[in-house]
Amino acid sequence: MMGVRFSIAPAVVMVVLALSSGARGVASDGAEVRQQGDAGGASALPAGTAEQVDRIARHVLAATGAPSASIALVKGASVVYQRAYGLARIEPDTPATPAMRYAIGSVSKQFTSSALLLLQQDGRLSLDDPVSKYLPSLTRAHEVTIRMLLTHTAGYRDYWPQDYVMLPMMQPTSTEHILEVWAKCPLDFDPGTKWQYSNTNYVIAARIIEIVTGRPYLETIEGRILRPLGLNSAIDVDTGRPIALGAQGYTRAAFGPLRQAPREGKGWMLGAFELAMTAGDLARWDISVMDRSLLKPASYDEMFTSAKLKDGTDTHYGLGVYTNPVDGHAAIEHTGEASGFVSDNIVFPAEHAAVVVLTNEMAVNAASRIGHGVVPLLLDDAALAASSSKPPPTQVEAQALAIFKGLQQGRIDRSLLTPNLDGYFDQQTLDDFASSLAPLGAPLSFHQIFEELRGGMTFRGFKGQFAGRNVRVTTYQMPDGKLEQYLVLPSE
């Protein structure tokens, strides 16, 4: 899982401002969406701006079907807005509140990077140390540096690129198992020559923290970062036992009913996905980053600097943060996903502004749609017009569409699937796909919208247009052609 990659349409702001702000919303296909108890929190925004933020949040929840969102906005180095929308839990319906914790997924990587920068400041390690200094048995560890781990230029294969929890990951594991299986196999590329997101990198990084400090990873994070900054809501979700999140994580098959997301087994999340907290505390973390109050200025400079490959290519990724501009403003951003939860954290250091959005449905882009919709309001900019181009049909598109049509009828060709995806498509999942996709009928168009490498696989996204509704399909394909993922999700 990522930093999930979702396509954002900034023009969503232009759409939502015309919507009413009732307590219940209607999705684009006419299905009623429960939106109980928009829970008020602090707001120092002008009334008109706050109302527009409310409308964006309600519209996106209605359009995507995500149960809830918790939002915190920072401007002028203060939290100026906190509010939660929708349902933190269903059956029984429980309104979301700003005091509830959500898993932040890969946004946790910023905390791992910061812990290593603190250890570098202490003189206990260097980010340019080879991994072999700490874990000599890993593949080509003498060629890979800690910095390469943090910038995703190391080459270690991603152990969890999928946007669902595979059956083996519902069982407990150990760091040693993850390293043995994914960090001792051949690299996906020569170190420093490519950029490829890999959660394995951050498991290795967290293990190095433990080796250097002689303490469990979380003790270092708590003692050096969370407690000093007063982030009192933050907890470890990698416990293998029920935890007091407040919000329940959900998933759904295609457009079927919301179902409780399965829990990851203990040991799968070290350093990469490990934290949960309130939106307000994540916003306070952002303030500390903008104020440069925890690390030395040089360490923040390292964190925000985009890594370069050996041939000089810019990766647009620093130490646990993407460095791409947002709406023309210098920004650091990261999305996050854990089972049942998706987050987006966008920080504008020059403007001392930040947007935090936490949601509780897996593999849905509601957090980024809300976050990027709110950015122009927070920065007092006009929304940018969205544009897209559609490539011509390809063999890959034909296969993806054929699978989609099969799922509309509740069937799938299992010869195309890896064992993990075969296990995902149990009878209940197939029934949910069929009951929710069949009413869409034949697509008006179906196009691939992106392709990249991830975890030794090819990650692709597709957009399908139907009368009254658009959908997004994401797939992972193994080198042998087998599919490791096929998900159908809402699309703007």
C-alpha cells in the first residue's frame, strides 16, 4: 500500500459550491448516502470559507460513498478548522467526531524519516551509511544507503503494493520474515538508478532504528517525536489486537455494501504504516514541520529536498514526502492507506498552511479529493481547470474491460489470477461485484489512465464512463501476466 496514487480533479471545487448543505447527501447515481452528525470543532476561517469547506466534504463523501472524513486545516501556523463528517461506524450509526483517531497509513513514513534524522544529528548514524553496516545479509546491502531507503531509490521489492489485505497478511508475521522474503530477493533495479515506491524500504529503515538505539521502534518514535510535540492521540496500530481508533475502517467490493475491513496481522506495519491519530494532532505535526521546531534546519532541508537518481533525474520525492507543487505552490505531501483507511496530508511551508484529511474506507480517493478541493480556499486561489486525454484502446484495456464485464455477471476467469487475488474473489465478493456493477450496463468508454512499476509488478489505473456514473479500476500485473489485484472504485 501507498502513499496511494489517486487522480485528483481540482475543478471539483467549481462543482460543489452549488450544492445544498443538508444533513443527508445524494450520490451521483441517486443512491442515498448517510451523512449524520457533521461534528463541529474549532473554526477560525471566515464563515463563507468554512461553509465552502463543508460543502466540498459533503459532496465528496456523497460522490464516493466513503462513510466519514475528519479534517483539520492550518493557516498562519495555527489549526484554524477542525470538523468531522459522516459516520465513523455503521450498524449502529455512530457520527464521526474530530476527537476520533484514524489510521494514517504511509503518512507514518515522515515519522520514521524524522527519527533517522534525529539519530544522524546525534552522530549515531549517517543517512549515507550503507545498509550493510546494520543488516549485512540483505541483497546488495553494501550498495544501498539509508538515504536510498527513505527516497525509494534502493531497489528492494515492495512487500505490500496491493490495495487490499491478502489472506497471508491477516496472520501475524515478523520483521525477519518480511526481510527474508522481500529484502533478500534480487533487486528490482540497480540502487540509485530508478524510483519505485516500496514499503519494504521503511521496514528496513525502522529495523535500523532498533539496531542503533537498542529499543523497539515505537519507543523511539514516542520518546523523540510524539511526546515532545504533545501528539497525545497517536497510537500504534501494529498490535494484532483491537485498538481504540474511534473510527472503524471499511471496504467494499465494487459498489457493494460497506463491510468492516479485515485487520492486518501483527508485525506487518513496522515503520511504514504504524500510526493512528486525530486529524488535529496530524495538523500539529505539520505545524512543527513548518516551524522547524523538532529537527535542526539542515535536517528539514534534507527531508524536503527531492532526491536525484544517478543520471540526474529528479524523483520528486524527499525523505518520506512527495515534493511536487500543488496548485502552483511549493508543497510536501503524502497520502496513506492502511486496511480500511485512507489519508492525505498536504503542507505548504512558505504559506504556513496545511490540509489534513482522514477517511475510513479503503482504496477510495475521498481524502485527496477533499484535500485538493480545499487547497484553493485555504490559499485564496482559484481552482484550476481539470483536463485529461484518453489514450487509444489497447490489449491491456481490452482484458481489463473483459474482466469488468465478467464481474457484472458474478464470474471471473481464475486462470488469470495469482493465488492472492484468487483468495480475494470469494463468493461473497463476487456477489457484491455483480449486484453493484450489473446495473451500470455497458460502458460508454473505458481507458487506461496511468501505468507504473511497483513491487516488481505493473500497476495500472483505468477509468470507465457509464450512463450516470464513472468508475475507476486498479490492477497489479505480475511479470508472468497473472493479476495480483483487480479493484473497482468510485471516480469523479
